Amino acid sequence: MLAWAMPSFSHIVLEQKSAPAGSSYKAVFLVSHGCQGSATTGLSVQIPAGFLGAKPYPKAGWAVSLQREKLAKPYDSHGRQVTEDVTVVSWKAVSSDAALPDALFDEFVLRGKTPEGAGPLWFKVLQTCESGSNDWSELPASGTSTRGLKSPAALLEVTGAAQVAELTAPGQPVQVKDAWVRATVPGQQGSGAFMKLTSAMATRLVGASSPVAGVAEVHEMKMDGDIMKMRRVAGLELPAGKTVELKSGAYHLMLMDLKQTLVAGSTVPVTLLFRDGKGVESRLVLKLPVALGSAAPSSGGSKNVEPDHSAHKH
């Protein structure tokens, strides 16, 4: 749990590194430095094929644009120049005062929809500075590992959608969207599961279980002064018709005492337990895709992370 601190990185990456296929996705590009000490004055993101309806978020002090450009590609077998139409989202500082200093950290955000099929999506990013630029556009020859690349593009892993395997409920079912489990490394004892829950009638999420974990609990991460604390909650209210998101840095599902390594690309069975206002319980059995993802809640600064075990029974 203490590993859930803001990771250090030298290249531009996405805050959330995976998303289910066919879902709305908020792409947050993390910029941690400028160009050899020079302040960042612009950022251009080339939208990969298959990522639909890209729209940038406005940014105070920066002019934002979205336009189609012709990208030159290698000559064909007949010696003819080949071009490809691409969508480019750009932010440009309107003044030197608005530029992002090399020593500071910031985010650039756009939203779109992931493809219907699973697979990697690469966002090529051009970072311009008061002096020089960084072209984050290198791709691996195969696979998705960026090890050894000096200027890798930002990777989004598109996973398969969550599957509802079984529903045993006397009332209305709970809809589950954008659900996934974070991959682990050998020896890691805990991981998180994230999803969006929408219930047709008022109910509560009161428990969870999984055959891959000794313990599965709903947790909340919350700031207590300058300390981020995590605690178990007995139940999470799901108001009728309102979507409640389980996400990093807030309410989420913790899988602890793991019995196996959770490998990206596999699936994990998870059962959710609900209880309505009359005390009637229902269970929803899911198969959630395992994916790589950022392990850091977005805290807007370098806060300490401390688990709160006061509500735990173990």
C-alpha cells in the first residue's frame, strides 16, 4: 500500500495507462519536466487511429486547438510520397508567464472513446520549450515494452470489457461499466479493482470476494491534513439511477492476501454483494480484465501516503 506514491518518470506518460474497449476515456498526460532545463511552452498530441471523438480540455493561460493534419509517411513501392490524415490536439502558452517551468509538474487533458477491440494505442507527443523540444514518438519494434527507448510515445492499453457471468438478485440488477483490476508483480500481496456502478434502485455495496484473494474489501482513500489515509468502509451507498465510480484515490475495491500474480491480459473473478433498504441481499459475479495502470492517485502534489488500519480486523 505504501507503494501507492506518485511515481517518478522522465518521459510523458498517461496517468491512467489502461481502459476498457468501447468506453469513454479521459486521457491525462503528465508532464514532469521541460527540455534540458527550459520551460515548456507547447504540447501537441497526435491522436491514434481508432480513438474516436477526441476533444481537449481548456487550460488557463494556454490556447488550445484541434485540427486535421497531413502526416508524411515512407514512400511506397512506386516511389510516391504517401500521406495520412491525423487529428492533432495542441496546447500553446499564450505568454511566457503561462509557460510550465522545468521544475514544476502539470497535466494536459483530453477525452475520447476507445476502440471496440483490445490492444495498445500509442499517443505521439511533441513537447516544445522556450529552448529546444522533445519528440516523444518512439515505438517498440514489437510488443509494448518501452525499455531502451529514449523518447517513447505514451501508451494506453485497451482491455476487454468486463463480463457479467451471473446475477442472483431478487430486485433490479446493478450495471457495471469500465471495470478492471490492476496487474501485479510476483510477490505483491495487494491490488485494486475499479469500476462504475449504476443501480436502478437504491442499494448498498456491502461486500466482495474473489478466489484469487484472501480478503476483498471496499476501501476509501481520503486526505487527513497532509496525509493520504486508507480505511475499510462497511458499505457504499448506490443512489437510484446515479453512477458511483470506484477509482484510485477515492472509493475502490482492495484485493489483499493475493494467492497468485495478476497478469495483464488475464481475467479475475470477483463477486459483489449488495443489500437494499429492506435488507434483501443480491450478488453479482463478474470476470474483470487485468490491466496495467498508474498506481498513483491524482493528489495534485507530493503528499505522503499512509494506510489507516484502524478499521481493519486483520
